[in-house]
Amino acid sequence: MEQGAARERATEGPYPPFGDAVRVPEQARGEHTHGEQAASRPGAAPAPRVVQRHSVRDQILEALRTALVGGELVPGEVYSGPALAERFGVSATPVREAMQRLAVEGAVEVVPNRGFRVTERTPRELAELAEVRALIEVPVMLRLARTVPAARWTELRPLAEATATAAARGDRAHYAETDRAFHRAVLSLAGNASLLAVADDLHRRSQWPLISAPAFRHGELVADAAEHTALLDALIAEDLPVVEALVREHFTGSNA
């Protein structure tokens, strides 16, 4: 009972139990102001300012996704919109909109009159996501290995190096971001926007934390990042068996 009470206090207090949140710039907090303008010269009509509401929501959404991947938003915990809004220094509206988007993606679920509960996922769900990703991406990778010039694969090396840098720092949230960027760049060469959207959604879902997240192992993250460079080498060499083996291992061996 005492443990349950402590859990409620941790999630219902004025500040949620995750670290430094992104503070939205002061000029971006008026998320409902669509026609606000700034003067270019004394007495002149103000110039239009960019629409802000969606910008604020998107900033909050990305900050929440980062907190989710980094384990700062804990599976099973409930977070209230107003408390998160206070943390970010914005009104509750863009926070609720961002959380509703996460609910559509399956990352959280709505708890009436309380807020949003972070979805509790199991290892089996993670394995199912890996299986679906392999079914989609393996044949695409093999086709690309036969048709894309080596020079195009070489252009992607900086993205692979970015994942290695994030892994070396042990920055799981940044690694997740660079990992998705690498995979998006590879799959974009297929020229299929629908494929890219589906694959990116599956990839993001695979990065959400489990109910009981395993202890973070820095070496595993570094090894996972090294597979990106190995994959590019295999794609350049048109070594189809190695390409297939690397892609399958990348999905089943980790949640990247």
C-alpha cells in the first residue's frame, strides 16, 4: 500500500519525475495566437509571424518522445496534462495535443480525469515488432543492394557515424533519434513514401521501454551502432547474404 501511494505521489505532483524538460521559448507560448505580427519600421503595419500552435505542440511531442525512449516516462505511470504543461512552461493545450498523438501511436493511453498512462509493453510485443520490421525491410534492403550505386551508400556514412557517436556517449535518447535517421535515409532510396511512414512508425514503437526494462549495457549500444557501418559495407559490396543476416540480427538482437 505504501509503495502504491508513493507511486501516485510521484506522478501527480506539480512536476513529473523526469529530468530537464525543454523550455519553450517565450514568444512561442501563445500557441493560440495565429495572426500576431511584428513591426518592421515605426508606424508600419506589422509583418506576419509564423503560425506557432503546431510548432509548440511538435516541440512538446518530441520532448515527450525523448523522455519516453530515455526511460524518464515510466511504463505504467500516469502523467497529468497540467503538471506536464507546468514543467514545460506552456499552457495545457499543446501538451494534451501531444499526448493525444502519443495515444494514437500507442505509446500512452488515456486515463479519464487523471491524464495519460505510459503503455506497458512486454518482450513478446517487442519480438512481434521485430518480426514485422524484418518482413518489410529485408526484401527492400535486398532490392536496394542490387540497384543502388555504391556512391549513394557512401553518402550515408555520416549518419552511421552519428549513431556510433551517440552510442559511445551512452546517450540512449540521441541514439534512438540518429538510429531512426539512418534507417529512414536507407529506406528512402526505395522511393516509397508509404513504406517509409510505416517503417518509421514501427521503428519508433520498437524503441519504447518495456515493463521491466533490462539494465542498460553500454557495450550493446555500441555493438548495435557498429552494425550500421557493417550494413553499408555489405550494401556497397552487394553481398546479399550478409545484408540479410545483418538486418535480421539488427532487429532481433536489440530494440534499435
